[in-house]
Amino acid sequence: MSSPVHLDRRQFGLPTAIAIVVGESIALGIFLTPATMAKSLGSPLLLALVWMGMTLMAMCGALCYSELAIRFPESGGDYVYLRAGYGDRIAFLYGWMSSIVMYPGVAAALAVGASAYVAQVLPLDQRAMAFVPATILCIFGAVNFVGTKLSGSLMTFINIFKLAILFALLGWAVISGHARLDNLTPLVERRPGSEPLIPALSGAMISAFFCFGGWWEASKIAGEVRHPRRTLPLALLGGVALVTVIYLLISAAFLAVLPIERITSNTAFVAQFGEALFATAGAKILSLCVLICVFGGLAALTMASPRVTFAMAQTGTFFSPFGKMHSRFGTPANAILLQTFLSLGVLFLGAFDRVLAYIIFSAVLFLALTASSLFRLSQPVRAWWFPAAPIVFIALSIAVSLLILMHNPLPALVGVGIVLCGLPLHYVLTARQIQAPIPNEGS
């Protein structure tokens, strides 16, 4: 079995790679999380500072992932980088945690979150609504199954449309006169009823991390990107910059239209903001905007995540059928089917909320471990930002992990146990399989 984990064709360009960054980072949370953060922080300036702090972390991480993508332009992302830096066992634990446990949970959670807004748009009865989340997952699975170019084009279109919708909301808030600068003042002083400062900042940092989370997923399609050494750094850094601008502008627009004092809860905020902008039609219009954002996130997730399973199977650390391409469609069809069925399984078990609570602590630690792979490369990194960027990213990732651990220690520790369950599975899967050699840098 050969080492480089390449799919048959490099069909994706810069727009698709940026769309994955934006699609994963801007989903359901953009309409819910800023409201919660603003309510707890109680100050527009503090909210902006939290976003900028998360931008620093994401930009440092994007520099690290860009260098790794240049060294290893193959599909699989973190799995490929961890394998090169730490070997098969650590890489498999990441693949087990992400592809088999976390990504199905995230996909199921997004589908369930979308269904609540489908009910606002379509007049479906309760029985029909029960099938909406599964239908959403099956549709995106089918699109990815029948064509890489089709899924990439659809994902890119949805996320470009998403950006157009968000900028249109910003424009309408200003043009219609509903956005007022005096609603943002006082800029520094915290409002009455805000949470204590340290818990508020801690909670806001975790929420902001979840909002930004997913920018690294563009690296998972590196084996299918044209000119990956040029495209992926532009996509990662440009995508993070674009996401930052969107979150800052949207947060400012939210508070300019609806002052912090009027925010009651994150779920009620969507209806409040919609009503403020569009009167009685606001709930439906904002529900459509939320759905477009969620579908953009799902399109990016369901396209990127099977590439990890594919890479694991290609290197001999997972069942070999999941490393095969479809003879007609040229897609990692078996890996896509596995991810879709796992998502449906998590959905039907109603376990997506627990999966995410258990795994997110370990997922952040794997991000730090991936960045640390830069220090283990045979050819040292020679860049103006090294070693500052990986040190900052690793330190902030560990800080976020500790905040998660302190906030909810039991699920975090259970998640570590779930990850370690991959060790005996790795032994069983690799005992009789021939593993591909570790890829050389620049392969």
C-alpha cells in the first residue's frame, strides 16, 4: 500500500477551501452565541475583546496548519499530521475520536438544531417533523456520495449565499434605521445583571472557541485541492480573517438593534432580532437565515469528515473497504456511507448532546498536539512566525481545555476514557494489516 493519501482528482480551488473554513465556523452558533456572550459579559467592548482573543488563537493555529498542509498535501488533515509527528497510535486515537465519535455527533446536533427552524418555515405536523433531522443527514450524505465536484459546488454555493445573507442583514439593519449607535453605549461599562467578570470571561472564551471551531477542517481535503501549497494557506488565513470580520460585525449589529438589556435568552433572541428588523415576518425570515447558515456548516462537515476515515483506511489502521474510491463517482463512498450511518445512529439514540459534551475536551487537546507536530518535523520550520505561533496556539488551546475541564469535569474525563478505548481497537485493526509507511515531508 503506497504512502501518500491522495484521492483521484484535485478538483477543488480556493473558493471551495475558503467555503469549508467559513462553513464550519459560521453555523447555528452565529445567531445564538453572541447574544449569550453579550448578556453574560454585559459590555460591548468585552465582547469585542473576546472575539479578538479568539482571532489571535485561530490565526496562530491557521499558520501552524498552513505549514503542515504545505509539508503534507494529503487528505486527512490532523490524522496525517499526527501520524507524521507522533506515529500511528496517536493518529488513530484522533481518527477514532473525531470520525467515529465526534463528527457524527456534531452532524446530528446540527440536523436537530435545523429542524426547529424548519418548523418555523414549513407547515409540517409533529409526525413529519420527527423525520426532518434524518432527512437532512441523508440528503447531504447522498450529495457527497454521488460526486466530489457536486458536493464541493453545492457547499461553496451555500456558504457564499450564507455570506451574502449575513451582509444583507447587516446592510438592512443600517439602512432601515433599526441599528442605533447609542445602543452600543456605554462601550466599556458593564450592564446591571451581568455575571461576575471571571466566570463571564471564561464562559465567553469557551463559547467563542465553539463559534470559531472548524476552521482547521479545510486541511482534510488537501489531497483534492489544486495547488495545495498555495491554496490551503490562503484558505486558512483568509477564511479565519473573514470569519472574524463576520462575527465582529454581526455582534455589533445585534447589539445596535437590540440592546444588551433587552436580551432575555439565546433562543428568544432570534425571534426578538427578527421582529425588530422585519416586524411580524421576522421569525420566518430569521429562521430561513439560520437554516442557510446551518446547511452551510453541514455541507462543509459532511464533505470533510469522511476524508479522515478514508485516510485511516488507506494507511492500514482502519478497515480497508473504507479506503476505496467509488468506481463511477470517484468519491470515498464507503467512508461517506459510514459517516452518514453513524450520524443517523447518534441521532436515533438521542445521544448527540452527550457525545459533544464528552469529546470536546479531548478534541481541543488534539488541536494542541497537532500544532506541536511542527516541533517534531525532520526539516525545521523556517518562518517569521515560528516558534511564536505554535506556542501561543498550544498555550491558548490548553487554557480552553482547562476551562472546559473546570466547567464540567466529569464529561471531560469520560471523554478521555472514550478516546483511550481506541487503543485496543487499534491493536485489533492493525494486528493483521500492512500499514503504509509514514509520508515524507512535502510528499
